[in-house]
Amino acid sequence: MFTRFFKENESNSELTEELDEKNIPQHIAIIMDGNGRWAQKKHLPRIAGHRQGMDVVRDITKAASGLGVKVLTLYAFSTENWKRPTDEVDFLMALPVRFFNNFVPELIENNVRVNVMGYKDQLPPKTQQAVANAIEQTAKCTGMVLNFALNYGSRAEIITAVQNLAEKAQKGQLTPSEITEDVLSNAMMTANLAPYSDPDLLIRTSGEERISNFLLWQIAYSEFVFTDVLWPDYKPNDFVMDIVKYQQRNRRFGGLKEENNK
Ligand code: IPE
Ligand code: IPE
Ligand code: MG
């Protein structure tokens, strides 16, 4: 029964028994939300939540890689997050430096390749350097892709893609009728994740049920799981439970359930 998975006293091993290892979402995207509220609850400054969240990134990355996920996309900083106080923005910009300094060796051990999508040229030089180093150091890893969305916004992404296509059209390299779903997909920041460009599962932590300008084009047929757990409290066990919820869903893509399709 569905409710089984929510019993507080259920052990990890029982939970993983419920997991269908043959039906792991290939691309999982996560809106890591609730760091500030986690800190506030503990009477700590908001940045304490971001610091704790960094360790959760490490744990969930390992869990995802162990489960055989192909791409894990993590929303780390949106194009709208610049609106926050300078101190918080500065801390968030320093986090990738810290994260990669601490964890690149472990990522390599786990055969995880780092990818970063977003307007990287607007990041502080030190952040850009840390990102470039991590990408280079993990370039030969052939396992899961850990894809950070950093200074990413979906509307900006779509505008950039459309501008690039318009330029090609202006140069006579493309006609309007040649602009198909594939062509637009290939102009998005997720193009290099093909064949896993579109998430199968989108998770948002912290109880908020909105998309906040994340992957608007790519989530057309993603399954959504919203969990109340705040990101700094999110455990591999919660992650497995959310994948189990995904496995309960019936993805139809506009068609019919398989058994009705005969
Ligand atoms: C998510 O946590 C991290 C970022 C957006 C960078 P928040 O900082 O948004 O935490 P809340 O939503 O204020 O609790
Ligand atoms: C979305 O969270 C962005 C990231 C998780 C990086 P926000 O906390 O910025 O989103 P809103 O403001 O609640 O919509
Ligand atoms: Mg938030």
C-alpha cells in the first residue's frame, strides 16, 4: 500500500526493498529549498543553513550515483537570487569553491562528472575558476553527471536560445519551419545532457509548491514530488522515498496506460 512508505518507524532496508531498481528515474532535478528556514528554526544565521545544505548535496549525490541515476540536476542559485542581501549572495558564491575543494576527490572516486549550467560569466572570478577546475578534474568520469544550475533562470535560458536561433535565421542558416522541438531543445543549456536532457522526476523540498523559474521547457512531462522536508534535513532515505513515489506514478505522455493500449 502507498501509505506503507510513510510509516515513521519503517527501517531503511524495508524502504529500499520497496524500490524498483529497474525503474530509477534517469534524470532527477531538485529545487533545494528551505536552507534559510532551517537556520531560522535553530536561531542561526541563514548562511548556516546553506553550509549544512552543502553536506546534503554530497550525500544525495552519492545516493543518486549509487542508485544508477544518469543525471542529477541541482538548483543552486537562480538568476533571481541576486536580490538577496550582499552577505548572503557572497556566501552562496563562495560555496561552490568550498564544495569542490572538499569533494572533488570523492566525486572522482564515485566516477561522477561535474557540469554547470547557467550564466557563468556573471559569477565572481573565484567561483568561475572553481567551476572550471571541477569540470576539468572530473572530465574523464563516465558515471553520473552532477549538473549544478548556478545563476540559472529558465526564462533567460529560453530567451538566449531563441536569440541564437533568430541569429541563425537572420544569417540564412535556418528557416522558421526548421525550428522544431528538437532544434529548440538543442539550443537549451541542457542540450549537452542528451539523451537525458529532460528530468523524469522533479523534487522540491521545504513545502513550497512552485517552480521558481526552473527548467520550464524541460519539465513538460516530468513527475513532480513536493516534500515538506527542509533541504538541510533531507536524507538519502527521503530521496529514496521520493523515488518510490515517482515509481507509483503512471506516466502516460498524453497516451493511455499501457494495459489500455491494446
Ligand atoms: C534554498 O534555500 C537555497 C537557495 C535558494 C540558494 P533558501 O535560502 O531559499 O531557504 P528559504 O526558502 O529561505 O528557507
Ligand atoms: C529557488 O528557490 C532557487 C533555488 C533553490 C536555488 P527560492 O527560494 O529562490 O525560490 P522562491 O523565491 O521561494 O520562489
Ligand atoms: Mg527559498
